[in-house]
Amino acid sequence: MPAKVHDLDLAKLRAFEIVARNGTLQVAATRLNLTVSAISTQLKRLEELLGVELFRRTPSKLVITPEGERFAADVTQILEAAERALTRLGERGSHSGHVNISLGGDYAWLFMPKINAFSAQHPKITTTIKIHRGTESMTAVQKGTADFSIGAFLRRPKGLRFRTVATSTMSIIFNERDRVDPHNPLSAIGDRLLVAPRSATVRTRLGKSSQLKSSINYLECPTCHTAADLVKRESGPAIVHTLCLNQVETGGIRAIDLGRSFGVEQFVIAYKASTAKQPVMRDLLEWLTR
């Protein structure tokens, strides 16, 4: 018997929609403040209720099925309609003013859809987005020239608040022609390694490995996408955010997830406590952390 509307709940649909869009359980778990196991259980129960396989399970990732893609498109419309209804009910559209956001270029793909959705719901609010590196971005918030700073930061100054919105392991990627031992991928790094964009963090982690040459030359790329393009052009292997690989055309490259033992990057929003006291800023913070 087909599922009925009253059989569904928005929590399962939200979890499914996030996983379908990002291709990973971890992002949904972080945004919904649940465990990966809880998200997995919600998806399985949703599939049982619908009687349809929404994802194919592989050892390394979930692959959405054609039925899942069609269902995801409909679920997105349902959730957007629910958001609009809540917005109208709370009269959020009456907000006006100006919002300044500092955003790392490598993470724009993750946050811009949320910022665009917020802007569409609040046409009276002017939003300015500037691309900054980590230190510049944090300084902008401290000086008050940015209301929010979004990225993965080495330094977290006192006096600011931080909210984690996503996490990611790191992956090493090679040209598909390279010979790589999947059980010891770092051993395949020669004299050059592309890092994007958090070279200081990556160097610190790699510095603990006895497998690497001391003379290795680190080349910093502006984004993970750029690093992937250079790997395809045989410019060397690269270390990138695993999360970013969901948005990269992976043809021509081979990716190996280095796992949590190599370290996990946190994508956070930094802001002042006083900023969150303003209604319009609180509203934007809610959109960014969904």
C-alpha cells in the first residue's frame, strides 16, 4: 500500500534532503545535531515507508538512485513551502537593514544557496558578501566590518562566538594514471603536493608522517576545485576537503579518504554575541545553520 501524507514527517524529509544534496550522512548529522547512526536509521525508515530504495549503499558512500533524485526534487519544494509558511507567519519579511558576510572562497558552494534563500525571503535586506582568507575574515568580525565570518579557521579569538555547521575529513587525490597503494596513499607523494586551501593545517598533519620526503614542495591552491583541476592536468597529487569532492567532477582523478585519524575540519560561523541579539541577524544565523 502506498505511503500516505500523514505517514511522513518533516524530520525524516529534512534529513533525506540534506543527504541527497550533499551525498554524506555526516553533514546531515552536524546540521540536525544528531548522530550519523540516527540519520542512517531515519533514511532506512523512510525507504521502508515509501517502499523505494532512495540510495545505493557502497563501502565508501551513498549513491542516490534515480527514484531518490525525483523524490528529492519534490521534497525540496515541500520544505521550501514550509519555510515560506513559517516566514509569513512570523512576519520575518518585514526585516530591513544591511548584512555583511565574510566567506571563504572554497566554501561558497556550501553556503551560497542558504544566503540566496534568505535574501529571497527578505527582499528589504541588503546582503554584502566579501571573500576573505581566514585571518582577514576573523579580523573583519572583530572590527565590526563583517557581521558573520564563515569558514574553517585555525585561530579562534576570544570574544567571538562560533557555531559548527559542517565537518569534513580530508582526502588525497591523484591523477587516475598514478600508481597508488590504497592502503598507504601518502607513500605515493613525490616532491610536490597541492594543498587547498588550508596549507598550515595540512602541513602540520603531514609533518607527523615519516613517509614523506623532507624536501616536499607544498603548492597552495585557492580552492579544492582548483586543486582537482590541477591534479587532472598531472600537476601532482593534492589534499582537499572530502566534502568538496561532492561538488567536483571526479572524472580523471582517484580519491582516497584519509579518515578521521588524519583530522577533521570544522566549518564554522563566527560572530559577536551582540550581533545575535538583533532580530535580522538571528534570523540569518538560523538560515545559515540549517
